[in-house]
Amino acid sequence: MATRLRKTRRLRGGRHMGWGQVGQHRASGHKGGLGITGMKKHHRSTMIKEDPNHYGHEPPAVPHPNIIKKWAGVRDLDDLFIQFGKEENGKKMIDLESAGYDKLLGGGQTTNSYSVKIKQFTSLAEEKVKTAGGEILQSPSKVKTAEA
């Protein structure tokens, strides 16, 4: 088509070249903003129609099943024996479970041999207690059995 016959040739003198009233076919201003702008105000009906879950939320995350609230290190065993320990059959026993501890960590050293009762422990803690001549007694955990 020849350029002289195109529609734009007739619209050149007009104010908006065929895009209607004042302010038509401009930048984002003619839309009421870009993106989710105005969803609570002038675009509320659009939000209700096209995005009904706009104010929805994800369900809360399930808490981690293994929360360690109180722990002790190997370096603390001497002090813990003074507080909570007792001697049975020539062995130095420390019941950290009844003292409220959840886990034994491997930081530090101990020279005395202890029999430590605890639910959870690190491999480094187990190694250090055994090197000193002691042992870690782990209480049996509750295991769910599948019924057939």
C-alpha cells in the first residue's frame, strides 16, 4: 500500500493520531499504574475478578520435629557431674535427660570417664567420651510400628 493512502497520513494533524480523547494511548499512566498498583483502590474490581486469592497466604510451616532446646558439651561434663552425677558400682553416672538436657555436643575435652545418659549426641562427643574411658547410654526412642 502506498504511504499516501495509509490511515496515519490522515491522522498526522490530529492531537492524538486516532487514539481518542485526551491522555489515550500513552505510557503506564493510562492504565492506572503498572503491575499490582491500585489493587486496594481503583483496580479492586479487576483484582476480585482476575485474582481472587490476592490476599491469600500459604499455610504455616510445620515446625521442625527435632528441636534442641538445651545442650551441653564434653567440656561441661566435670561440672555437670558435680551437679547431677552419682557413683554407681564404681562408675560415674551423669543422667543428662533428667537434668533437662537434649543433646551432648563434642566441644572440649574430658579426662574423667563418665557414663552419660542422653537422648542425642554427636559422633565427636561419643568419640571423646569413649577415648576418656566412658560410655554414652542412649535411651530407646519411641518407634512407630506399622500394623498389617
